[in-house]
Amino acid sequence: MSGDCFDLNGFEYISDTAAHPGRFSRIYATSAAVINTATVAGATGNTFSAVPLAAGAYIDGQFRSITLTSGTVVAYRGDRG
């Protein structure tokens, strides 16, 4: 993540289907995963749900809650700068 512009405050490893509230700036898939739902600050458009992530893929944003359907991810704490 060299050169990325966000404030890192640790991470949360998510491997279940419970809701994980927090302030996350990146979701990184450690195995193929499906994001069931995610609350994204400042998002417009369609609902952020049923989003597949291949192993090794990531998505950046201002996530306030993450719930998986399957797989495992690392959710990096912090906000995009």
C-alpha cells in the first residue's frame, strides 16, 4: 500500500457473516469473498450489496459497516484522506 493516502489505525480480520461497524478505508480479500452489505459514507447510486472480491483484490472507500456473505477480508481502520 505504499503511496496510498489514508490514515491507518490497524485493521480488523473478518471471517464471519456478522455486521462489523467501524471506520474502514480499505477492504482487502484474503480469500475470495462476497460483501453482503456495506454502509459507505458519501455514496450515491445503487445499494452496495452482493459485491464479489477475488482473493487479493481490494476496494477503497469510507466504509462504516461491513457484512460478508462468504470469504475472508482484512478491513483497514481509518479514513481516506
